[in-house]
Amino acid sequence: MFLEAPELEAESFDIHNVVWKFDVVAGTPTTQTLALESMFTVLDKIADSDLNYTTMRPVTWTAGSAGKFAAYQIELNPLDND
């Protein structure tokens, strides 16, 4: 899993929404087909949990010169920062 930096939405100088996203990545470029089962197991556990997420979408995750990986990006609902 890779946790992305949060998105901050602000009106004037007050931050109103903090949105976190994280990526579930499995395998290497040569083992992704075998690793998909592990990734889907993680996604099933997230879906069955109480995690306050809005979306799970397929994405391509790039790790520099290591190549591109199949991944899912999970976006959490904005956190209440009051």
C-alpha cells in the first residue's frame, strides 16, 4: 500500500476538507497476474470493513524504473477537521 499526500480544499485561508487516497499495489511487472488474487483479497477486506471510503478505482501505479503496476486507488471521505 502507498499512502498519497492529502488533498486540501480551502476557501480563503481555512482548510475545509482533507481528502486522503491510498493505493493497493500487488506484484511486480512479471508477477502481476499471480498477485491480483492478493490485491482482490485486500480490496474485499476493505469493502467489508468500516473504512469510510468513497471510491475504489483501478489505476496504473508507476514505480520509477521498476515499471508500471496494476493497482487500485481508494479515496476516503473527507475528514472532519473541526
